[in-house]
Amino acid sequence: MARVRLQNVSKAFDTVQAVDNVSFEVKEGEFFSLLGPSGCGKTTTLRMLAGFETPSAGSIFFNDTNVTTAKPQHRNVGMVFQNYALFAHLSVGENVAFGLRARNVEKHEIASRVSRALAQVDLSGLENRAVSALSGGQQQRVALARALVVEPQILLLDEPLSNLDAKLRVETRERIRSIQKKLGITTFYVTHDQEEALTQSDRMAVFFNGKCEQIGTPREIFNQPVSREVMAFLGRANFFQANVVEPGLVRLPGDRQIKINNNEIKAGTQITLGIRPHHVELYAREPNFVGEVSKVTYTGAFEELVLRADELQIEAVVSFQNAGEKIQIGDTIPVKLPPEKLTIF
Amino acid sequence: MRLIRNFVLVFSLFLLVTACNDNKTTLVVYTTHGKELVEEFVTDFEKKNPDVRVYSIDMGSQDALDRIRSEKANPQASVWWGAPAPLFMQAATESLLVAYQPTWSSAIDSAYRDEENFWYGTFLTPEVIAFNSEKLSKESAPQDWDDLLTPQWRDRIVIRSPLASGTMRAIFVSRITESLRRGGTVEEGFNWLQKLDENTHSYAADQTMLYIKLARGESEVTLWNMPDIMLQHNVNNYPFDYIMPKSGTVIVTDCIALVRGGQHQQLAQKFYEFVTSKDALIQQAHKYYRIPARHDIDMQSLPEWMREPIKAIPMDWKLFAEKSNEWMRYWDEQIRNRGK
Amino acid sequence: MQNSEQKRALSISDKTNFYPLRWFVLLILGITVVYPLLHLLDRSTVVDGGRSLRNYLHFWNWNAPFLDALWGSVWISVASVFFAGIIGVSLAFLFERVDLPAKSFLSAVATLPIVLPPLVGVVAFVFLWGESGIIPRFLQFAFELSAPPFYLEGLSAIIFIHAYSFYVYFFLFTRAAFQRMDGATIEAAQSLGASYFTILARVIFPQLRPAISSAAILVFMISMASFSAPFLFGGEYRVLTVEIYNSKLQGDMPMAMTQSVMLGVISLLFLFLNLQTESEASGTGQKGVPLPPRPIQRVLYRRIALFIAVVVSLILASPHLTLLLLSFAQNGSWTSQIIPETFTLANYTSLFFNHKVSEPIMNSSMMAVLATTMNFIIALAAAFWITQRRWRAGRVAEVMIMIPWAIPGTVVAIALIVVFNTGHWFTAGAILVGSFWILPLAYFIRHLPIVYRAAHAAFSRLDPFQEEAALSLGGSAWLTFRKVIFPAVRPGVMAGVLLAMVMSLGEFVSSILLYTFTNRPISMAILNEMRLLNLGTAAAYGVMLTIIIFVITWLANRWDE
Ligand SMILES: Nc1ncnc2c1ncn2[C@@H]1O[C@H](COP(=O)(O)OP(=O)(O)O)[C@@H](O)[C@H]1O
Ligand SMILES: [Mg+2]
């Protein structure tokens, strides 16, 4: 199990700056997610950890060893590829045994370790199957077993769930997490799905355009995003342009004044306020303003509303317990933006 | 691993096979005399020389010259047995041959040998008018060269494409030299060839095609050499017969020579002597219709039909060697198929 | 800071490289492919020791037959494309659009021309359709005519053979395009009220066009390079390949070289055309629902379709059947009869037990194995570096490899004669002309593109992450190549290797110019048996070659699946 440190790592391809001056440190046994939209440099970062790409600048340390230019064979990492990259001409057992063979492990030991690894992913007894005869979920588990059987010091997973259907995804996600916890292996998990990252990570990093925008626990990142992009990427959010009238008080478009929990910003500053729909208080006793319902979407457990107040447009959520009667377009609802829930950028 | 194993396997197989051939001396002979004749003498020679393996490659005469020329830098053959004299003359001028004076050099007419011993004649091969004997008889077939030009034979003649055939070259060139000899011009000779072209039904790409076309009656008449026609008649039962042209015919000297730079010259000389010995020539005469070029062979030992002299038209072989390429090219460019 | 290009090369160097071998590949290609051709070009401009274009001026002299030959080649090629195209495309239509009975059998029959080696095929045609061939004779006999009603000869024969042998390219290419085609586009057109012919012209044909035009260019190239058909059947008709052979036979090497250069240049032009249309053809790659064939409802039509199918397959199989029949005929027994009447097994027993007869088989097998092994090594290495390692010099290597694909065998042979008539440092001073090695070398050069293309395709399909997976599991470079990369590409590569092997076994075009007594191949043995009128033996060789090719092709297809 290893500690991993990236120090000012950059990677450029021709004209593309795929990874731009990224630094972070991951503790032993941590489950660390790399989250960000497609093309932001997550895979490239992971591949630099695996040794398939060499950074254009910066260094990578496993524990205290500089592995920046070490060959993939010598890093002892396990990687699960997005498309699994199983060896189609080998059986399930041979796939799993590949890393052990490469390490010249003795024959009888190979057999027992392979069957143990397969048991771990609930595929006992499938050693002699052809990989093409397995379902997508099973293939995914073979890939996991293959990566884990060599007892790597870190485990790298590149969007491991993206080829599975929705139901399997949750199940597999939980399996990965429980195995990881049991082995206590340092794990890097690349995903573009914020829910995946939020639910299972110990800590996570959010990437945009090759830059690492924010690092922290899921809770920190969800609740205290450092930028509008991060906030938007992690879930739905309302953003408003606002003007600070006096410390602690801002003016929204339409000359509506609301309070904020920050008294340090000077009057006259332009700021952006962000608030998640479920934090918008409807039918508030002390509303900031009244909004007119312009759209209602029924989602089962909730109703999602879009409210208008002049040029302001606000998304909000109503659970049925709160809604006394059926909400219709044109209804007017008192709205409050609670200061403690507002994020200021 | 399998890959490497297979490779080793194949390679050792290869070594094995090459090794098999190595315990005997190999003598390579390029010949035009046909498998039956050659194989008989090769086998006899190998029997007499058990440590020798003779590779005889049978091919067309022009082929043989071309091959020896191509391989000049790295000669493969040691003996060249068979092909008309002009080809040997050409080879001698191109320094492809090595001089050798056979033991019987005094027993041959100077017309049939090279002054500098580069080549010697073995057989005298008359060119004849051949025909399909199922379709024509000795009487109804054309009797002389000029008969071929009459309208009666229009589209009934097949001709072996002369560019690659020593036999056909000799015949064609002889029509031109005949015209010159009678005080005419080269153009008159070409005229004759042009008229023949008009009567020609098709040109055969090779000897086989010629035999097939004639045997199966696609065409009834051709020009070819007598021994081959008789051999096909006897060996393959083909319905062939021939007419010796009344006005006389070209007699081509089939020759033998040693190739310059060929391996095992001593052995090559031995083979040379073996196939041109008196016994060999007599056997070749009986079995393969070959008229010996040596004049020291007892007439009584030769087949009866050979004893009467053939009316030969004299041929200037020097002129032939000089001009045949040019004339043939002219024919090819200006005459072939132009009359139709 | 280093620039990114260098960095990229560095990151690749973390993978398997076998670096120095790259230069070995380039060296081999340079020596075997580029140098002989350049040398040929160089020597063709030397006249009497000085540099001159005299050879070329004679070539362009309007009265010269060489120009006839050039036109002859072009004209034959155009006609071959036309007829092969009509046959191939309509057969493809028939197979894809009509629900024919016994379809899988028929489609096997439709590819029969592939398993007929070039020389053998032509020989079979001579016996079948020639002036005294089985069919014209039979018709003459059946209708009591004084002469055969028709027969193939000269120009018509060459075009007939080409159409028979080359329609397969149109057939296969068009079929593949049909299978790539999205059936929904046709249904969309139908729902928009288009008539059948509008659909054909506006929807179906445009989607087939890239496939048809690349088949057309390919067939044009092959026809230009075709030698056996004009050589045996041409009679009076001149084509460039045969002219080159004749010039060489006349000892006129300068002319042979000049003609070779001309033919080579034309062929290269077509190679570039071909590469262009090909990238166009593969560009339309979106996959759709394949369109189902139309069932034939009426019983009468079904019968007619079946009848046509039977007739067509009989015609397609007729050369093979002719060969089979002749291979049992006693040598020299077939003269004026319609078909041979005395049969024997001797032709086959001599193939195995007569040393002189079996030797060419040994020779050809040996040379095919040697040439193909080298093909395998070089093509695999080049395809590996080009597809997997972004080898910059790889473009150069690729062009060098593809050149022999365009250059006719006759030209390759002439170039080899010109170059290897003297010793070189790379042959350790040995003169290859007249030696055993010249033929394997020629086969190697000629069939390199086949193996390369197969290897290239296999590598392109290879999932790049497989290698990385193996490396990250701790596999060494060599282990990864052996256990992961090679097994993944093996089926495709082996299919190419087998094809090259088959082509080497039956190779005729360059063999006729290069063979010597130590390496006389099967094709030359066939020609020689023909020369000696041993038609039975010649046919037996042909049948054996055909069977070998059939088995190997079948194996290759199975492996490629
Ligand atoms: N091998 C490469 N060559 C050139 N550009 C690349 C290469 N790999 C990735 N890129 C570019 O780098 C950027 C980041 O890619 P990647 O790390 O794959 O993003 P992500 O995995 O976050 O979707 C993208 O713009 C991509 O196009
Ligand atoms: Mg990615």
C-alpha cells in the first residue's frame, strides 16, 4: 500500500495541454476519485500514474520513490480499463494468472491465487470460460480480479462502470468499494459521474481543462465548491449575479435585496451567488420575493419547479409533504434564499 | 514458442534437403532435345558415372541462349546441348562459350563446326512442311514453299511464333536469303513472308500449342522440323506427316558447346563426348530421327530413310547471325498480322 | 522544456520497442524493393556507356509495336474491368437482393476463380474454350458443323479469362458494401414514395460506388500486370508484359528495361489512385441494419432462379472440372476426340513417386516457406511499428512495402536480373541471378504487400489497452508481445501469410524469367509438361496446386474468423 504524491505534474500533447500543473497527495489506503467532464485530463493523469505516459513536467512519488519515468512493469500498480482490455485469446483463469506468470510465481501458487481472486469477485469456478462468453458485468469483475491478484500497491480504475447498465452500476460500485476497504489498497477512481464520486470517495479531485480545481472530501466539495463550475458540475444549481449594496446585503436583478452570510465583501463588488434547488425555501414565512410557476416536472418523489420573478429564474424542488395541493403553472409561491445556503463566488 | 519451434522445424527440413543433394557432383545441361531423348542419355551417363548427378533442363532454343546470357556472371549450366548453329554463333560472339575440340573433330564438315572450336554440330535437322495426316494426304498437301502462298491454303496454316523459335527463324530467314541468293532483294523476301502471313490462320505461342493446333486439326499445315514431327507421330500417335519441299530445304545444324565459366569442365567434356559418340548418334538416329552431322558413320548402321541425301538450300549462317534479329524485328513490327 | 513531440516519443519508449530492428526493416526494404527499381530506372537511361533517352525515344516511335503493346494492355484492361465489373456487380446484386436457393453453396462456387492459380487457370481455358477445346468441339459435333461455331482466341480469349478470374474482386467488394449498407436508407426512400429504379440510382448505387471504383482500379492494375493469359492465349495480340518477356528473350535487355520502366510507372500511377479511392471507400463506415434479400414468391421464378444459379455455377466450376478430367487422361491420348478417352492414374502417382516430377513440388514448397517466413517477419515488424508505435519513418516503410503491389511481376523480375547480375555487399559478393535464392527473393518482394496489409488490418483492430494491461501487470516487453499482442493479431496475420504462401506456390510471372535448375517451380514444370505435350501430367500438377490452395484458403478463412 502506498502513499502517492503528484508534484506540479503537467502533460502536453502537441497543442493540447491535457494536464496542467496538478499537485495533490493521496494517503495510504485512501479511495480517491478524479471527477470532471470528458476531456479534462483525468485519464491522462491516471495513465501517468500507471506509467503509460511520462509527464512533460513535474514528478510523481509512490511513498518516497520518484517514479516519474519508471516503466509500467516496474510500478506494481493494478489497472482496470474502461473497456476492461481482457485478453480475448486467453481463458478467464489465464487472464487472471497473467500478472503472476509475468512475476514468475510458481505454478501451484498461481492456481490457488487465481481461484482466490475469482472468489473475491464472485466468479469462482469460471477459470476455464472464454472471456467472450461472459456478460459485461462478469468481464468487469474479471478485469478487477486480474488487477488485484498481483497485490498491487495502488489500484487504478478508469470509468470502470461506464459500460454497465444502471442497476449493475450501483451493485458493482458497492462491490468495488467493499473489496477496496477490505484490502485497504490505495485507489484512484476516474469518473465523470458526480454521484459515483460523491458516494464512495474518501476524498476527490475535480478537474476542469487539465487543471485540478478542488480537492477535498465529497461533503466539502459538494457544500463548499470553490468555483461556479465545480458547483454546477456536482449537481443542479441556481446562479445569480448580484451587487453588494453594503456588507452582508446584496441586490439581485429586479432590485430585490437579500442577506448573505459574509460581511467582508465591500459594497459595490459584483458577485455570483449559487444555491442548489433543494435549498431554495418555498412557502417561506419571510420570503425574499414571490415567484410565478412557469414549469412543473413530476419526477415521482418530487416535483421540480421553475419559478420566475421578473428576469430571475429559479429552480426549486417540492416534496409532496410540503405541497398542500397540486401546483399549477401560473401559481405564485413565496420564495426565500436562506443566507446560510448561499455560496458566494 | 510454437512460432520458434515451427521455424526451427522448417529450417532443419531445408538443411536436410539441401544436404541430400550434396554427396554427388552435379552437372547441369541445358538442352532442347526433348525429355525422351535427353533422359535416355542422361540415365546412361549417370549409370556410367555413379557419383554424378546430371540436371538436364529442357527448354526452347532461344530460351537456352537467353538463360546462358542472363547467367553470364554466374553460369549454372556447363553444357549446352541443342539449338541451331546461329544461336551458338551469337553465344560465341558474346563470349558465352568456351572452346573445346572433341576427339571426332576431324570427322565433321567444316560447315558444321566453329573454326575456333566454340561449337560443333551434332545433328542435321531439315525443316519441312508438316501436315495433319487425317485431313490431308502426302499428295494433297503443299509440295513446296511457294505452294503455301496460294489461296487454297488461306487460313489453313498455323505458324509457331518465330521470335522465340530457332526453327521458325531459320525458315523465315531462309526465305529472305533465298531471295538474295537468286539475285533478288530483301524486300522480295519480306513480300513472301507477308503473303504467308495472309494465309496464316494463327500463330502458336509455343511448340505445344503448335502440336495441339495441328493434331486437333485447327489448322492443317505448318512449317516445322522433321525429327520433332516424326517423334510426335511415333511417341504420341499424333496424326502428323511431312513433305520435304521440292525446291530444297534449310538444314539447320543442331550443335553442342561448353558454357564459359560452367562448373566441372572435365565432366562436361566427358558428357559432351558421351552424347556425340558414334554409338550415341546411331541410337539417336534410329530412335529419334536425328541425322548425325558426323560423316564417319557407316551408312548401313543408319535407318534406311536417312541414306538418301536431302536437297539442301545453302544458307549463309554468318549473315543469319548478323541479320536475323533485325529482320525478325522488322517482321514483327511491320508484317505480322498487317495483311489482314 | 522539451517540446511535446519528443515527449511523446519518450512516453512510447516506455513500451516494447525492439528499437534497432526498425532500421533492419528499412534496410531490407531498401535493398530488396527500392534499390532494384531505382537501379532499373538508372540502367534504362544508359546507352553505350553514356546517358541517353534513346531507348525511350524508340519506345515512343509511333510505328513501333511497343506502343501497340501499350495500347493493347490498356485496352485489354479497360475491357476486363468492364466485363468483370458487370459480372461481379450483378452477381453481388443477385446474392444480396434476391433470396436465392442454396445460397451458401452458390457463394462458395462464386469465389472458385480465386483458388485457380494463374497459369493453371489459363491452361484449363485453352482446353475448354480454345479452338479445339471441349465446348467448341462438342457444339461442332452436336450440330454437325464443319467447323467449331465459336472459340476463344487472342483478344476475346484474354478478356474472357480476365473477366472470369477478376470478377471476384467486384463481387466481394460489392457484397461487402451491401453488407455495410444501412437498410433503413432504402426503407426511408420507399416511404418517401421513390420508385425501385430511383432507389437503385439514387440510394443504392451511390453507396456502392466507392467499393465498385476501388475494385475497378484494382482489376485494371491486375489486368495490366497479367502475363499468363496473353502469353498462352494472346497469339497475335501484343501486351506490354509479354513484350518485355520477348525483348528479354531476344537478348534486347535495354528494350526490356525500358518497357519495364514504362509499365512500372503506369502501374504506380494506378497504385496512388487506388490508395486514394480506398480511403474514400473505407470512410463510409456507419453501420446500419443490413437490408434483407427480397424473397422470390412465385414458384416459376424460383425455378428460373435456381436454373440460372445452376448454369452459372457450372460455368464457374468448368475450368476446375476440365483440369480434373484432363489430369486422368493418358498423356498424348487426346487429339481429335471431344474429350479424352483413355484414363489413367499414372499422372498422380508420378507426382509422388517420380523424382523428376515431384522435385518442382519440393522446390516450390521450400521457396514458398522461405519467402513467406521472411514476409511474415518483415510485415509483422513494419505493421507493428507503424500502427502501434507511431513510427515516423514508418510512412516511408509503408510506401516501400506497397510498391510491389503495383509493380507487375515481370517488371520485378527484370529489375532483379539487372541488379543481382553482379555481387553486392549485401549479398556477401554472391551473384543471385542463376542461384536458388533469386526466386524466393522475388516471391518475398511480390507478396510482401499481401502479408503487410493483413498484418496492418489485424494490428488496427487490436485494442491498444491490451498491451497496456499486460505491461501494468508486470509483463516484460517480450512477454507482452508474445503472449498478448501476437496472439491477438495472429489470426489476421496468418490469413495473410497463408495467402502469400499460396501465391508463392503457384507463382509463374516472375518465375519464368528467373528460375534455374536448382529451383524449378511447379509453374515452370507445368509449362514444360505442356511443351512436351504431357497434358495429363500438367493437369495433375494443376489439380494438386488447386487443392492445396483450396485447403489453405479455407484454413485461412477459418482462422480469420
Ligand atoms: N495520446 C494523446 N495524443 C493527443 N492528445 C491526447 C492524447 N491523449 C489525450 N489527449 C487529449 O488530452 C485531453 C485530455 O484527455 P483525457 O485525459 O483522455 O480526458 P478525460 O479522461 O478526462 O476525458 C483531451 O483533450 C484529449 O484529446
Ligand atoms: Mg477518460
